[in-house]
Amino acid sequence: MKPLAFVLVWSSCVLGVLVAFACVTDAPDVEDPPPAARIVIAWDPLSCGVPHRVVVELEDEDGVELSSSAPCAMGMLTLDAPRWGIYRGRFYTWMLDEPIRSITRISIAVDAPIVRWMLATPP
């Protein structure tokens, strides 16, 4: 085989491998499915008092955990639920360098695309 023919054949093979690799790596990323429901939890922000955060931690029957927090003065927070069902957990207040307080056990039935729940303002 002549050197020029060898170079042409070899470069064609290398080019083919590079194109195949580029096609594989250029595939779009698979995104997470959209949430099945959005849980909107609200309270009266005018009753918050000393600045602190409000935390909601939930878990469904299969052990999927959801959590979020927001400043009390904001008056609401949202959680994206991956599926409908019963979520149980707790709602509490928290400040930096202090233990959590005002723990309230909660249970929410997520049975619609948007679930709104009004809670008493945590102290």
C-alpha cells in the first residue's frame, strides 16, 4: 500500500470515529420531568415579629422528600411535588445559631396541579 493511500484510509477512519463521538456527545440532555403539582404554603407575613425563616419539610408514602424555606416576612413558599398523593411532615421556624422552634406536624393531600394551603403564622 502506498503511503498516500494509507494516510487517506487512516484519516477517513479517524474522521468517522470523531463524527460518531460528536454525535453522541452532542445529544441533548434529558431534563427532569415537570412536577405533577405545585404546593403553595402561605401565612400572614404581618404577624411574623422578629425576623426568622419558616421551613416546610414533607415526605410522601414512597419516601420522596421535599423541603423549602423562606423568610417569614415573605408570607409564602412553594414546593414542586413529583407526583400526587399524601405528604406528611413538619412546619417550623428557624433562626441562625438557634434551635428550631414552633414545630407543627402537617399532612397535605396533593390532588390537583396547584395545592394552596394557609397556615397559622409561626411565632
